Amino acid sequence: MVIEACQPYCAPWMVLVRKLFERLLSAWMDTGTADPASRNAIDPPDRAVLEGVRREDPDALGAFFEHYFDSVYALTYRLLGNRAKAEDATQDIFCKLQRAATKLDPDRDPTPWVTTITLNACRSLWRSAAHRMDVRSSSLESDSGAPIDVISQSPNPEEAREAAEREKLVQTALMDLPDSLRTVVVLHDYQGLNHKEIASLLEMGHDAIRKRYSRALAELADKLRGVWE
Amino acid sequence: MNPSDRDKLSAAETRARDAVRTLGRPLAHSAFRERLKREFVSGTVPELARLPVEHPVPWYRRFGLLSLGAAAAAAAVLVIALLGQGPRWELGEPIPGGALVMNDIEIPLGDAHAVNRYLKAGVRVARDDSTMINLVSPERMVVQLAPYSEVVLPSLRGREMRAQVTRGEVRFSTGPEFAGSRLLIDTEIARVELLGSTIAVITGDVGTCVCVYDGSVPIGPLDGELVSVPVGKRKILHKDGRPDLIEDLEPMERMKLQMLQDAAFPGAD
């Protein structure tokens, strides 16, 4: 906007600078950075905690658990759409974390590693015959349709109830997406990861992730159309 | 189309995106959380029972499996068809006149194709004419029906076979393919166990006479013990309860059996 206001007074080479700036801006946007306000992204725990985890110090393990539990549980819930399955997956994830605790590198942020383990746990559940049978019989004892206990942002009970209703509908629509599309949209818009980070987590190309995200959003919009009307 | 155009969202997409962004954080049951924390801190998180993994089958492999299934089905049909053409009964020599009665249906002997179609295991074959005929399973067995005789043909599959001589004179001669098999021949009162030989089974009003031209043949009453009858002998079992009789083969019968064996399996001992 500033550039546009100045344009009449600038020399023609400034147009080139503007184009360059726009290209940089577009490239930055192309990483698919989500709105920071919506992020559930997690900062790494303190180095002391990570070192303690390596030594299997109970206090450090407790702190590590508190640091990641909510995020892991929330992500599994959003991907699996079911409390029982989310609990199973969370237990599986912490079982794996517990086994690998001594190999933790305190110099590196363990969050991507934790997210990878979370995704793998969800994927192995999706691949399980039991899950497929659930989906086929569409009797997903889905508490995706039942009220979910969420951290309410609103002090007004009426607003909180409406928000809970909306949550249900959105979660149901998410569960209607194919697993691969749901993963990308949840990681991007719920978990707050950008396309590059998702590409790295899923070991896919950046472009492929962006296309998948566009498709996921289009399908989700289609499924939610009735909700807005 | 530059990247920013491509990422431009419609109003509905923007709403959908914002809806996901504003989803709350689901709370786990406190009991679950506490238990898992306790187990994690003490290093005792139990491993879940592994769920059986069902790997998705890609479309091309699905297509491959379908083709494979179709090929397997075709192969099975082919095998069954080939098996259906395995050992079977056929008329020995074409005979211009007369007929065979098979399961009470009269088939002219001149129509060899029709005769061969009806000649199957378990079929009751009767010859109500004055000439002998041979029913042949190549390399396996020849069944010779004398005039006014009737036999139920044995199956040719497996190693255990059963036949019945219901009237008249029927001669059996086995070939090299019969080796290792056993044919039980029943008459009204007797049972004969054929393990590889040439015999005649003659039934009449008196009883059953079994003539052994080759090999040793166990013979006995239907519900009694079978006793081996040696080469060149015949055994007569009476209907009226008189004791069984074992005596030498009659020269005429010996000649008939020899002719049958020589014609059917030349070179056999």
C-alpha cells in the first residue's frame, strides 16, 4: 500500500523494486504460514528438561509430559475424531517417547519428532482393519458427533454452547475428508505448521502439500456449506 | 498463474479455514491423563495390543489381482475340463448291429459317439444280444459283457473302485494303469477283490462262480471273509447255503480269459 502511494513519485526503476518486493512477499506467503493467533504450535521445552528426560529423571519426564500432552492429545483427537481412539493413540505415542527418551538430543527441538510420532500413530490406526471396518460401517462410535470438552474461550454459556455446536459440525466435516487431506488441513490450520514444515514431516514435496491443502480446503468448504447457510 | 493467485481462497474456503483455526483444544479425561503421566514418569506406559494393519491396495494392484483371479478361474475351469477328460469308459470295438441298454435307455451300438457319452461310472450297462462287447478304459481295465449280462461300471478315479455284476457273465482284465488300485466286485451273494488280474464273474440261479486266470484273487460272501483263490481255479458260492466249491478252471473259460487278456493288454503276463 505504501509502495502504491509512492508510485507516482518514484522513478521507473522503483517499479522493478516493487515487483521484486511483491515476489518476495508472495514467496513468503507461499510457505503457507498460518495465522499466529490460531496456532497450537509448541515451543521446545527448556534444555534442562530435555537433559533430565535423557537421564530419565522423573521430574523432567513429568515436565516433558505436561509440555506435550495437551497438544498431542488435541492433534490425535482432531485427526481421529474419536476420544477412545485419541486416547489409544496418545498412549501409543507416549509409550514410544518413553522408549526413546534416553536418545533425546537436548540441542534439538523435539517437537517435529513428537509430531512425526503422533502422525505415525494415527496412520497406523487408520491402516488397521478395525478402523477400516468402523469407517465402512460408518458406525464410528464417533463422539465427533457428541459434545466435546474443549477449553472454552467464551465466558458466556450461550456462546459457549453455540461454539460447541459449531465445533461438532466442523469436526464431523473434517472426519468426512480423506485421511490424507484431513492431515494436511489439521496440521496447517489447527496445528499451525506451514507447508514447508508439513512437507518435511510427511516427506512430500512442497508443491504437493500446497495442492493437497487447496483440495482439502475446497472439499471442507463444500462440506460446511450447509452449516453457514 | 502465480502462487498467490493459486492460493487465493474463496469466501467459503476462507470460512472453512477459519473454522478449523478456531477449533478448541479438546480436553482428555483427567483420569486418563493422570494415569498416563504416572506411567510415563515411572517408565511403565504399557504397549497397546497391536492392531492388525490392513495395507491399502493400490488400484493398479487391485486390477492386477482381478486379472490374476480371472486367470486362476480360467485355469481352474481348464483343469476341471481336462480332468473331466481323464480316464473314461468307451466302447472297445465298433459293432454294427444291436444296442446297449444303459440305465434302461437303449442306445444303438452303431452310434459310438452316443454310447461313449453315456458310458460313465455308476451306469448300469446291459447287453441283451447275442454278441460279446468290450467296454474299455485304455491301459486300465477291460470289462467284457457276455450276451444277456448286466454290470454296474466302476468309477475310474481314485484307487478304490466298486462294480456290480447283476446278471450273466462279465470278465474283467486289468492293465498297467490299474497297478496299486483295488476293485471290489459285488454280485447278489459274493464279493471279489480285484488287485490286478484277469477273472470272470458268472452269476446264475445256483449262485456265483469266479474264475481266476491270472493272479491270486480274494473271494468270499458279501458279509464274510474273503479267501484268496489261486491262478487256474474257480470258486463257486451257492445261494442255497451249500458249501463253497473250489475247482480247476474249465478249458473253455480259460481260453476266453486268455483271449481277453491277450487282446486287451498284449504283452501282459
